[in-house]
Amino acid sequence: MRFLIVDDNPHFLAAARGLLEREGATVVGVASTSTEALQLARELRPDVALVDINLGRESGFDVARLLRDGEDPRVVLISAYAEAEFADLIAESPAVGFVSKSDLSARTIAGLLERGDGNGAT
């Protein structure tokens, strides 16, 4: 699985990249803005984009919609906040689901994707 991680926190980007790569996943790129995310998604063609819901001045929900205007990547929303705080917005988004940053792992993402392209959550 090839990942693009979108988050405005450079410490989280580094930690998430390290975690996923230790688990055998390939992180093809990291981005901290919607512009970077869209450019990298076009160039690198990741299978999955992990998109933080809160990107500072930008909305991860908007980034998810922009990324899904094409066919790939599948989008998984992530946040340090509880899923319940965003449940309605997650359900209305084009994301395949949500994973808490504290539960982030390649295995968790793979399980979410195996359940299908519906709005599953972890």
C-alpha cells in the first residue's frame, strides 16, 4: 500500500511516516497544505491519502473532496479528536472512513479498506 500523508504538524508527519514504514507500508509523500496534497497525489499516485481533518486554516474535508475528484487515492480521514465530534461530516465526505491518530497503523488502514468503500470507522 502506497500512502500520502496530509497534516500540518511536521512532528506528526515524521512520526506517522516512520510508523507506517516500520510496518512495511510505503509512504510516497507528505504534505501540509491542500495545494501540496493535490500536486503530490497527481505526481505520485498513492493508493491511500491519510488526511487530517484539521489542517490549520484549511479543512481536511475540503481536501478529501478535492482528492476524490479523480479516481484515486482512496481517502481516510484522521484526527487527534474523537470520531463522534465529526461523525456527520465524515459520513457526508467522500472518505472511506476515519481513524484516530492514536490508532493509526498500516493494519488498521488495511482493515478499513477491506471493509469496502463505504464510510467505515475505527
